[in-house]
Amino acid sequence: MRSKLHYYLRFIFGLTRSEIHGFSILILLILAWFAISEFQDFQNEKEQALNFNPSYYESKLDSLLIKQQFYKKHFAAKYQLYTHSIKSTPFAYSTYSKEAKKSHRPSQVILDINSADSLQWIALPGIGPAFAKRILAYREKLGGFYSVNQLKEVYGIDSLWVNAQMKNLQTGQGVYRKLSLQKTEWKDFRHPYLPYSQAKIYLSYRKQHPEVNTFQDLDKILLLDKNIWNKLRPYLD
């Protein structure tokens, strides 16, 4: 074992004979230092055990027990007095509790989706500045909402959110800008629900048949998509 260690130190690590002796002495000194430290710790523990005075600690323990019993009796008496006072006035306590709950109950705010500004939209949970801006822009393009469900058409808004907030939203005055079947010009006859091709067909027909006065008159135009115009009907005047 010793010869192998000597071989590794001299030929593997490249140590000279004097360096090996110095390394060995260093290891021995380190081991001696650890041994002395352990011996000193053992002596200190032994001296503490010999100098232990049980009577001193017993007196301390007795004083702590006496204090514990005093505080236990003191707080027990206060607790009985407090519980007795509560039981003797159940009506006042229950009334206070109900009033406190009512005062902390949040009041529900009904939002008019056709008149609310961006700050009112941001106050709703789940609506940030970007969503508020999209809602206002889409409302302006439509000319107003006639149903709360139309909010689901705004890009990025989840239909589940709309369903959850349905009871807190209302349409107010509803649609505030309509398209006149007789008077609206080409430049004004634009709507998110109305494709360009359908508008072109209608305006071409109206140019030749000015007698189109009501929504039922649209049935005379065979090329019109009735589903599109039925969806657009709340915005027609």
C-alpha cells in the first residue's frame, strides 16, 4: 500500500522525494489538529456535565410552572366573561354581523354597451385598453349594438366571458345609426354585415327601381342573399 502511494505521488504527480516527505508531514499535522479539537470538545462537555447544578434549574422550572398556572387561570376567567356577554346579547351580535356583511357586499354595476366609454369598459374584469379600443371601434362601424351577444363578434373576446357578464350588460338605446334603403348613397352604404357584392347588387337595382321602400321589397331582388340582409335588418331604415 505504501509503495503504491509512493509510486503515484512520485511518478504520476511528479513529486520529488523531499516534496513527498513534506506532503506526509502536512497530512499528519492536519490529522493531529482534528484530534486535538475533538479532545478539547470532549473535555468541555465533561466539565459542563460535572458542573451541572440541578437545584438551580429546578428552582427555575418551579417559577415557570407557577407563572403558567397564574396566566392560565387569569385568561380562563376573561374568556368566560367574554363568552357570557356574547350569549346574553345574541340579537345585537347577529344584527351587527348582517349589517357588516351587507356593507361589504359589492354592488353590481349595469353597463350600457352603446354609451360606455373606454374607462367604463376597462373597469370590467378581463377587459384591458386593447379590448376596450376594439369594442368602441366595432360599435362605431356597426352603428350601435342591438344585442349583447354581438360582443362575441369583437376580435379576441371570448364568448364565455360575454355569457358570464350578460346580467351586467344592457344595450340601452340600441342601434343609433341606420342605413336608409332609399336615401343612403354609395359612399355611405357600408356596414360590417354587408359585403361589397351585395351592396352593389342592391344599389344597382334601386337605381332602376326606385320604388323600394320597405324591407319586404327586397324579396323582389333575386340575387340578394336573404341571410345577410336578415342579419342587417336592425340597421335598415
